[in-house]
Amino acid sequence: MKILSVKPLAIPDVKVIRAARFRDGRGYFTEHFRASDLDALAPGLGVTEFRILQANESRSAKGVIRGLHFQWSPYMGKLVRPLSGRLVDMALDIRRASPTLGRIVLYDMPFDPEADWFEWIWVPPGFAHGTMFPEESAIEYLCTGEWSPGNEAGVSPLAPDLDWSLCDKGLRGAFEGLLSEGIALSEKDLRGLTLAGWLAREESRLFW
């Protein structure tokens, strides 16, 4: 896995890892994951050890919005990348002591098979994670914890008390555009908490 760069976003704990593809006339080859390379990055990613315990893949129709999800016991960080289409990744800071508590960042990740590189976005524990899809897309995400039913929650991306001020205005507009075309959110996500509702729960004190 030839890592080309690690770029922090407007909330610096959320990072974009760019790695190389090796192209020729037949197409390309890439190592999209190598544990030792990511272990070397672990201190800069805010973890002591980079252990992938679960790998997920999902497909979404055009206009779908998912999230914003998180869990504890165990905590779960996520590496996310598109496999096709266009992913706009969403990360909401839910850490009580953070100066960016309640702020959300968006990152545009179109899949480009002709590029000499690809990207992962790293969403660490302490963030609620979501995705939106301006076109039909498939994504992969590698998780540092296994899914733990009963130890998860979600903040609705429609919650009125989220702070979108760090977001690119074009991506924020794309989000509003998807909503205006008809909400493609699950019932669970529509019933998600507000930020204030989450902070009123005792479990929120697990995220500092």
C-alpha cells in the first residue's frame, strides 16, 4: 500500500488517506489495505493500534442519505471509500469536550477508475458517520470494532441543532438538493436523535 498523502479536513481528526494505483494498458492494480502501513499511521490517526475487525460493503440508489451512526462498547472507527459512483461522506463531532462539538464536515469522493490514486476517509471514534449519494453508488468500509447491537445510536442528519458552517457550500447545497427531491432516509435515521437529545443521554459521557 503506497500511501501518497494524509490530509486533515476542517475538523483535523477526520483525515483523507490517498494511496497509489499502478496503471498500464490493461488497467490498474493497487493494495487498498495493508495493516503494517496503517499501523505506522496510527498515532496520527488518534489510535494506538490499527486493527480491522469488520469489513462492510453497501450499495445505495441515487439520492440516498444514510446516518449519522456511531457506537460504543466497543468504539468503532471507520475507513470508507467508494467502489463506484459518488460518495459524499459526512462526519459529525459528538465529543463533549471538543471545540468542534456539533459541527459536521462533508467530503466529496467520486469514484474515478482512470485516476492514479484512490482515497480512504478516516472517521475516528467520537464522530457520528453518515453518507449521501448524488448518484447510484457502492462503498466499502473497514471498521476497528465489531458491530455491537444495543451499544449504538444515531443523530438525524435533519436535526436542527447541527452546525454546518465548516462545510463546503456546494456540498451543503447538494445535500439540500437531495432533500428537495424527496427524502430517501430510513425510518430509523428519520427518527434519529437531535444533538441535544444525544448529549442528554448518559452514554454521551463516553465520548470526550
